[in-house]
Amino acid sequence: MGALAAFFGFDEHDTDLETESIAGLTTFLAMSYIIVVNPAILGEAITLEGYNSGEITQMITVATILSSAVAIFVMAFWANRPFGLAPGMGLNAFFAYTVVVELGVPWQVALAAVFVEGVVFIFLTAIGARRYIIELFPEPVKFAVGAGIGVYLLFLGLQEMQIVVDNPDTLVSLGNVATSAVAALSVAGLALMLVLHARGIRGSIVIGIVATAVTGWVLTAADVVAPGTLTPPGSYEQVTEEGLLSLIASVQYDFTPLMAGFIDGLGMITDDPLVFVLVVFTFFFVDFFDTAGTLIGVSQIGGFLDENGDLPEIERPLMADAIGTTVGAMIGTSTVTTFIESSAGVEEGGRTGFTALVVGLLFLLSLLIVPLISAIPQYASYLALVVVGIIMLQGVTDIDWQHPAWAIAGGLTITVMPMTASISNGLAAGIMSYPLVKGAMGEADDVSTGQWALALAFVLYFVVYFAVDAGMVSF
């Protein structure tokens, strides 16, 4: 234990084995939904002759877990940061629905595009280019990212809890706890979690998630609610009819057909090089700024940022997602990125790579208990996002709201993130507005050439994005 503490620097970061372990478990529970959701999304795009959808889903599940574990172990041992990584939400949807389904790009070629993106990331990280670009972010944007992610997390959590629901007139409105069993149980679980957190109970987030999930299963088993209401669709029937041990024993671990598909994709790149370049560019641009925003935002609540809002040695955690993306593409999954759910573990006290190590080991363990992991209702794990989202709002105090450039750039960063469901869009709003406002104030000299170039890069990106989306440009 002494050698372990010395390697990860427990004393230096004022932490201990128990705190780091609970933080790792918290992060894993908050992001474990990806083990189920990523295969469901990619399964819409990946087809293999001779294999049914269930077998393909299991292959993608194994690829999801292994790519996550590889990236997380790099984060743990190389970067020594408490961040979890996995195939990113949004990027997997872009892979499946836009690239493969809409553009008609073979999934094998899409994997090759992700691989190329990862290799480019490794190169840019190694020479320090990614760090240089991130440090160009205007200060108000850096300090606003944490609060922006906080509002985003709150919105995601409340939606999954069915407290915030769709409304055709106002877009969103308040859900009804009297008619929604998920909303009622989620409110009770959230109340428990908040009380435990306010009392300073260690592991309050884990306790809240587990208690809510177990209660959902108990109410289902007692016939208080119908199966699928408080349990993941199909999971209750599978467990009761086949038994949990039989389900676990039935998991297949052969994902070599996906690897063969990736190799085929490398040979198909030249079939339509223009589309390939477009796909690589989009993966690259979105992943770059999503990862940057997440690292800065989560680091802010962990106290890792310096006085300029920069994360020291940021190239190390950046290398983790680059390696994870490259390996993930080779074994059959979309872009790997740092998860905002890492903030749940950081809030529980995670400060070193040991937290990430615990997350990675739990991902590997989940290979043996995939059906058990899939039995955790997503609304239960998303309770953590609400609690952490509230805490991350403290970042607004770091913004100088009396200065127009800070107020506008910071305010746009915070609000655009949840409203467009994108961290990179929030960063874009802040980065593009900052030099514009500074110029209007007669302070253009305070904006570096790199910051102007970064703002212009976003403008060009959106020009291409909107042109393609509107059908003005086709391939």
C-alpha cells in the first residue's frame, strides 16, 4: 500500500486508498451505461454476414469495454488523473446515423476514419500542438466551462429522471411525479443522495445510485409496476426467465470479425477519399473540443487548474483519449473520449490516477457480468449528474461579470452547451465571441493571433457543417 500511495502521490494530493476507491466506483457507476448504450447505437450501423444482431451487439460490447479500459489505464499510469474514458456519446451517434446510415459510408471505412483521427491525435499530442491550442482558449471560456458542463449535466440528469420532459409548445416542461414511476422514484433517490451529500457521508453518490436501482427492481418484482417501467427494457424478463448466471455464461467474447472489418476499411479509403476526409475532419474537430472542454471543466472542480485556467501537463490525459481512440477503432468501436461523468468521482474526492485505475478494473470486471451492468437503470446512474451539476455551478464565481468580454464569452459558453447538447458548441460560442467583443471595446490588441485563428477555424467549421446539413454540399 505504501508503494501504491507513493506511485500515485496520495500524500501530495491529500487523499487515501479508501477515498480513491469510492471515487472510482462512483465514476464507473455514473458512466457504466455506455456499456449498454454504445453497442445499441453502433449496432444500428454494423452488419456482419453470418451473425445476428444479438451476436454483433455482444462483439461491440466487448470492444467498448476493452477500448475504455486501455484508455483509462493510460490515464491512470501515464497521466495520473482521475478521469474515466469510453466511446463518446454523440460521436457514436454521428458514426452510426450520419456517417453510415445517411452518407452511406461503409462501417468498415468509418472505423478507418476513427483510426486515422486517433493517429493524428497521438502525433499532435506528442509534439504539444493540442496543448498549445487548448491554452489559446480565452480565460473567460476556460473558467466558464465548468459551470456550462454543470448546467448540461443537470439537464441530462433531469431529462433521464423524467423531471424535465418534452413539450411541443415550450420545448421542455416539468414532468409529473404522480403519473411517472421513474420520476417519483428518481426524486426520492435524488433526495436521499442530496441529504447524504449534505451530511458529508462518504460514498453518498454510490449509495444513492445503488439504493435507487435496487428499489426499482424490488418494486418490479413485487408487481407494483410493470417490467420495463423501472428496469431497463427486456432485462427483467431475461433475468427472471433465464437466470442471471445463465445470462452471464452466455456472453460471447469473440470480436475478431470487427477487427477484420476495420482492416477491410483501411483498404477501402481510396474508394471515396473526399467523403473520408470530411468524416475524419468532423470526428477530429468535435472530439478535440469535447475532450478539451471536459478536461478543463472537470479539472476546475478538482482544483487542478493553475491561475490561468490551464491544466498542467494536459498532454498526458490528452494522450489517453488519443490511444483509446486508435485502439478502439482497431477492435470495432467509435471515438473514445474523456467522460463528463468523471466529475462524479472527482466530487467524491478522487484526485489521482488510482481513481481511474479502479474505473478501468471495473470495466474489465464488467466483461464477466455484462448482464448485471445492463440491469442498472440509467435514471439511477444519472442521479449523480444532477448532484455534480449543482456543485459545478460554483465555477460562475471565477468569471468577471462586470467585464463585457468576460460576461458575453463566459455567458455564451455556459448557456450554449446545454441548449445544443454539445460541449464543443459551447466552447465555439465563447471562443468566437471573445475576440469580436474585445475588438468592439477597442481592446483588439489583447487578443492573440492564435485566438483570432481559433475563432476563424470555428467559423469555417460551421460554414461547412451547415452547408452539408442543408444539402447545399453533397458528396
